[in-house]
Amino acid sequence: MSQLDLSRKRKRGDKVFKFKVFGARGYPAGSNGSFIENIRALLEFGQVETNPMSTWSFQLEARRHPLLLFVVEEPVDFSCIHCRYTGWGNHMICTKNYHFLLPSKSGSDEYAKTNAIELQRETHSLHGVLHSNGFGHLLCINGGSGMPGYQIMEFWDRLCSGLGAREVSLRDSANKKGMELRLLHGVAYGRPWFGQWDYTFKRGSYGVDKEMYQNAIKTIQNVPLTLIAHQFGFGSDIQIIFCRYLQLSSHSLMTLGDVFHFMLELKCRVSEESSGYSAIMSDASCRWSPKRVEKAIHVVVEALKRAEFQWVSRQHVRDVARAYIGDTGLLDFVLKSLGNHMVGKYLVRRCLNPVTKVLEYCLEDVSKTFSKQDATKLRPQQNISWAQLIKDLLCLYSSILGDHNPITRNGAFAAIQLASRVILDAKHLAKEYRMPMEEGNKKKIYCRVNILNGVDQEVAATPYHCLVVRSDATFDEVRRDAEKTFGETYLALRNMAVESMRPQGLEAVVRAASKIELVCRQGDGEVYPEVPVVNCVCGARDDDGERMVSCDLCRAWQHTSCVRIPDHHAVPDIFLCIGCEQDILRFRCYATSTPI
């Protein structure tokens, strides 16, 4: 499954959906049923594509250019490797996967030329997959100038919630300018960047558990700034940076967590105020890039400065700006949008001259109208640029949290390095979605299947699934719905026959959010996928997705880094774990000491 052939020519009449609300409950399809029912309801609104695998497309109306969302239904007969990394390796194999793809701009251009799209490409703006049981994975997200990462993330989160997904995982590799965001945001906010959408710690690599992760965050957050400043010495870049933000802050900054939190919050404010066009870019009629709009705003402001803060006509400003901006459409859009708009410390005023009936513009320096006390409140935004803030942030990150500085490898800084490593190894995050249990005359209940063998021993059990039933549903109706739902969801339950239900009785079904268990017999076919045996010296007992090597005797897997095999070295053809090596040595000693 490497490439889709989408040869159908798109028509102008194809339905276009709003990107900002697509996937929300009720748009474009309702979300009152189970996950499978919601998926099918959504796909009814899609445009069917000609392809060996069932594929649908949706045209989405974004701010500056249209987007194409592809949904690919993939029949499967193999276990999911991402489920294994997340800790869902004991889930039974599902019947179908649903891939959701937003191609990047380059991918969209390639699709327009070749009518084909790569499914496995990691440069998609978005690639998420949801299994038929409602569990899924966000495989990649790549923001850019065309669509910021947080907007793509909001789209994905809205889509999963609207479809009624059960739980979605991701492998956190988000970084910005060389800074790992799970470390930076962990120190600043106590959660990863994806925590804004309620993604939390699910599983760590190299034996890292949740308690270790939380303790590592607290360790770094509570380091006193005085200790760090003393370590780097008087007059160092680190001490100068600390002094700069202590002066900018309206409250005391005592710890490392305080200063990183303040800097990230300040970065958001400086970025918004220095840009001067965030509100303009939100206009749906804006078809220009942020860079071009920013340049046009700068030219208009400079033209108004030349008027020495006097009222001038719109045509005069336009004529002066034309010397630098050739796109008259862009100039007209900026002039229309700039009325009574703040750009840095300037307010661009616009009004209609009552005598000449001509639009006039004037520039006002609002910083001169504030009192000294008000100016003090604005000092953080006025005394530091976005570029300087980013430079300082990079310096603190690399000097204190990075492992390349020899100063940070000794003493108290060794604890910071260990804690940073723990946070960086907490890569697997997940979010559990919850749905309302009562809607109209229907109720939602949780149901799972317990599978028994011939001697009444439980050999497997599915996760709880959400079933939508009538308020007065009988046992037979619940049983039929469950057999249909689980049969469509799992390969091993395609021919399931429910023997009994626990607890028995009608009341267990009527109450919303009830949990019931269905019992059936084990049939032919695989119930659980094979899970490799992991027994690493770091304490890991499950496959976490890191590079591993298998012992040729006991077949147990261990991390290559834990057994001192460098990442740039190939795995040896023959490998023995420490336990097997010791067993061989003991056997040789016993053989030589035993008389023949």
C-alpha cells in the first residue's frame, strides 16, 4: 500500500466543506451512533475516487487555498505495529483501517500532475489512521506557512471527537529550531506540546514509566536560578539572559520552570504584537501569504509616517505605496483592513471626510499617549524583539537542557541531564475520547466480548465498545447488535455467537453507560497477534519502537543502545544476551571441574 491512483478529474460542482468546522458533531454528518456508524455516515458525503482500495475525498475551504482530505479504507489481515508500541499489542486484529490524509502543498501539486498520492510519505500535512475498533494513531503532522501545526492538530482532534474515536496515540517528535518540544513544554508547562489537546503520557521508552516522567519534570522545574547562574559564573550569557527576563517580568522568577514558562508566554505576546497582521490574515478573503501581507502593511505604515501624522487621502497613500508594491489588489485589501488597526505602537486611523466624502488615513503613536505607569506595563512587549527572545530561548535550551555543554555534566547539572533524558524518552502519548451517553430516545452502553476455550477458561477479551441501543432494548436486540458490531470490527469474531451476557437482565441494558460482557467460544483463527518477548537490562518488558536486537539463544529482545551497540553500527549476525553468556560460562566451568 504505497500509492493511490486517483485519476478522476475534479469537477467544479463538487461540494466544498468548511475546514474550521469539518468533523464537528453534526457537520457534515451526525455523530449519534457507534464509531463504525459515524464513519459510514461521514463517507456518504465524500466523493468516491477510482482506486483499488475504497477511497473518498473531501474538498475543504481553508483561508487562502482549498485543501483535499482523502479517506482510504484499507482491509487488513495483520497486526498493527503502532498498537504494539503504544501498549495495545494484545488487541485482536481489526478488519479495516481508515487512513485520513491531508497532502502537503508539494504533495497536492504532485497529485494535480500525476493524480496519485503516496500513503507512506512522512511529509503529509496530516496522516492519521483509525482502526475499526475506534483506536487509532496520529502518524505525522507537518505545519507550515500554508497551515500552522496547531490548526492541523485542532482539525484532527475535532475529527476524532466527532467520529467517536475511543483512544488515539502518537509518537511525539515535534521540534522547533532544534528544540524538542516535549522537553521545552514539559519544563515550562508540565506537559508536552500535544498536551494542549489533552494528550498525556501513555508509555515511555527504555523502561520509563509515568511516575519517573512526572518526577523528571518536577526536578528540572524546581532548579533555582541562583544555582545555575553561579555554575556558569558572573557575566556569562546565561546570567545576562536571566537578568534580562527578571527585569521584564512583573513577578519574581525563582526557578528554571518559572523562566521557561515566562519566556514562552512572552513569545506568544511578542509574536502576536510584532506581526501586526494576525487579525487581517484571519479574513476569509485574504489570498496572499503572511510575508507579502506583512510587507504591504510595513509599506503603508511608512507612507503614513511620511505624512508626519497628518490626515491624507486613501489615493495618496495608495500612490506612495505603489512604488514598492506592484500588486494593487494586495494594497486595496490592506488599506481596507487596516482601518483602526494596531501595528506595533501605531494606530492606523481611518475615517470619511465629511466635506470631500473621501476616505482619509492618519497614523497615531499610541505610546506617547500612555502615562509612565502604563508604559511600564507595556515594557515586556516594547523592550525585546521576537528574534532576541528566540535567540535567548535557544541559548538556555542548549546550555542547560542540552547534553553538549561540558559544564552541565557534573554536580547538580548531572541530575538535569538525567531528568531531560527521561522526558525525551517519554515519546508515546495518547488521548481517550469520551462521548455523551444519552441522546434522544437512545442510550449508549459499553460492551465487550470474553472469549472462552473448551474448558471454560478465558483466553481473550476485547476492549469495551460503545453500542447505541433503544432505551427499552431487549437482550436479544443487544445481542444481535453486538454480534454485528464485533463481527464487523475483528477478524476472529466474524462468525461469533453469543452464549450468555453478564450481568443478566434488562436493567443492565437500560441504564446509560452500563458495562456488559458477552461470552462466546473460541473459534478457528488467530485471536491475539504475536507479541515479541522483551527483556532488556533497562527494565523494558514491551516493544517501545526503539532499535532492538534479539538474542540467538533465548530469543528475547533488548535495546541496542542498552547492550552498547552504537546506532551507526549494524546489528551483529550473532548476538548473545548477558544472561545467556553467563549461563554458557557456568556450564563450561561445571564441565571442566567434573571428572570423567
